[in-house]
Amino acid sequence: MSDPTVVAKDVVVSLAYKLTVDGEVLDEAGKDDAIQFLHGHRNIIPGLENELTGLKLGDSKKVSVKPEDGYGLTDSEEIEEISLEDFPEGIVPEIGMELEVKDEDGNDLYGRVLAITEDTVTMDFNHPLAGKTLDFEVTVVGLRNATGEELSHGHVHGPDGHHHH
Ligand code: ZN
């Protein structure tokens, strides 16, 4: 089967991209380090994936993704005040510091320090890009058919069929 020529469901897409948030370039990948994903299987944020359908090899596009189609809106329930006693031992909290803490069930939560009082630390566990509009500039740099195994798993495997699970 020859390689596909447009982005469609079940096609493996290589995408060069630049991500700008609030006017600041946060992430960039050229042709050599393009991301690869199986299109139509929600392996990338839906607001971007939807806009890529139908693009041809070599096409570029600017896509602005609203928070609700990206990393979600900021959720006030994800902001928690924790007792300084429960703060990881040996770490002095500073505003803006990013770190992993354990919740009461022992799960690791990644968050940022928002505020500090004498005996509490307020942590924001929202995704750092929650509430943000994501401005992408993308170029389709590769298209190929997915293997049967990739389709059955719903994601791309690396060269030599290597798994990334
Ligand atoms: Zn797999």
C-alpha cells in the first residue's frame, strides 16, 4: 500500500510544530524531532487533532486551541491548602516552585506552590497549561500507513516495532 497523502483517521502523522502561549514559545520541534502520532485516536489534544484532518504532506497551518479543547479550564478544586507538616521533608517551599507531593492515598501529584503561610502551603495541581489558549504553528512532515498492531493498540510504535507504553 502506498503512503497516504492527507491526514485522516488511522494515518501515522509526523508533525513539526511550534507552541506559543501568551506570546511565549514554549515548545518547538522541527522535521528531525517531529512528533509522531496515530491520527483519530485522541493521542494528541482534540482541539489540535480536529484541525489537522485533511491537511496534505508539506502543508502548514496555524491552529489556536481554546482551553476547553486543550488542557482544560482551571479547576478551583485542584487548588489545595496543605499543612506544612505534610510538605515533603527537607524542601523549603517557595512561591512558584514546582514539585511532586503525595495525596492522602499515596498518589504522586505534581503541582506548583501558589502561597505560603506560617503553617500551610497552597498548591495548584492544575495542568500548567490549564486555562491557556494554545497557539500552534504546525507542518505535516510525514505521513504513513499504520501497522495492524498500531491500529489494534491505538497508538504509534517506534522504529522496529518498539513499544512506548
Ligand atoms: Zn502498543
